[in-house]
Amino acid sequence: MPDPWISIQHLSHHYGNKPVLQAIQLDIYPKEVLTILGPNGAGKTTLLRILSTLEKPITGEVTYRFPHQSPVTLSYPSKNQRIQIDQLRTHMLYLFQKPVVFSGSVLDNLRYSARFRHIPADRCKIEEVLMQVGILPMLYQNARSLSGGELSRLALARALLVQPSVLFLDEPSANLDPPGMQMLENLLQEWIQKTTMTVVLVTQDLFEAKRISDRVAFLLNGSLIECLPKNTFFTHPANLLTKQFIHGSIPV
């Protein structure tokens, strides 16, 4: 087993008096798709936002071991760690459930993303990734005029262009039709085979998790119930709560 790219230790968070994450401990490895399952309010998106440094937890540690960079540990509550966070963000990309785009054309959006990451991206490369996600004909269209599904495809094209070490996906199937979801899953599998990229995916869709995951983590009421290889998770989970969730009988 390779060293984990992300190690989470005793991570806890709350909003006001409401606990959101409770003493989370988890390792995330290169070249894997880790799916985080759980009902609404389980803490899935909060965990994703903390791992991608978009939000700070109350307590805990997260250690990142990315290629060509010394390990970085973010400890909370923390002092100013802005330099370390900026370095880490060059290795990660977060695709929101509602993708964020800039004014201007689809082409402008991808050029800006490449410049922001200091990545060379000529016109041929941009057209290649747009063809892969199926929106090359929209090259000159204003990005803000795209449909929800087209915006999701543009966000994925951005990921293909900048090639992060870790890609965080928040409910990726929310705006994609079945062909779009199939395209996404095929691209992720192909990309992982060619690189050492890791995908951390949040969803409530058991079928999506079965299709795409290497491992599955189950969150409930802010606690990590268990994390297992996909086949074991769905056929022989160790925890009764996991079994109840899989069979649709979890008390919420």
C-alpha cells in the first residue's frame, strides 16, 4: 500500500452548537476513487470542503503528501497557514454541485483556468478537452448561458486541462443526464489509469458508488461509521448502520 496522499486525524467541526463532523480519521490514497456516502446532513460536503481547504474545522489535523512537495500538515485551530494552503491548492481542484464560471466564452474560461494554475494550454489542448466532454461546439458561447449539464461538462473540462493530483466532486450526478454521467465515469477511470490522480466523490446515489468507487466511506450524523473496499462495503459491511443505509432503512 503506498503512502496516503491525505491523512485525516481527529477532525471535528460544528456550526454553532450543532456537531457536523466528529473525530474523523481517514487515509486517502493515490489512484483511487473514494466515495463518501451518507444521508442529508451527514457532513459529507463539509468534509469535502475542509479537505480542499475551502473551510477550516474546529479541531484536528490533515496531512497532505503530494508529488514534488514536502508533506504539509494543517493543524486546527491554526495560526496563519496561508502560504501552505496556497501551495496545496495547486494540487487540488473542487468541482461544486453548481459549477462556478467566469464571464466570457467557454474558451476564455479555460484559458483563465490555465493561466491561474500557470499551465501552458494552447488552443489545440483546449479543443481536445472540450471534445472529450462533448461541448466543443460551444467553444465561443458565453459560459453563463450554458445549461446546468453543460456547466458540469465545462467544469470537468477545466479539471482535464489543469490535471490536479486530487479531484473533489460534490454530487456530480446532480446536473448530468445518464449519458453525461457515463461520460464522466469513463473519463475518470481513463484518467486514473494514465496518472496517479485521486478522486474523492460525495454522493447519496448507491448505484453511482457501486459503479465508480474503489473504496466507500459511510458518514452518519458527522461520524465515520466505516470505510471499506467497494465490494466488501456493499456485500459484507461490518456495522449494522451501514447495512441499514444500504437497504434504505437507516433511521434519520
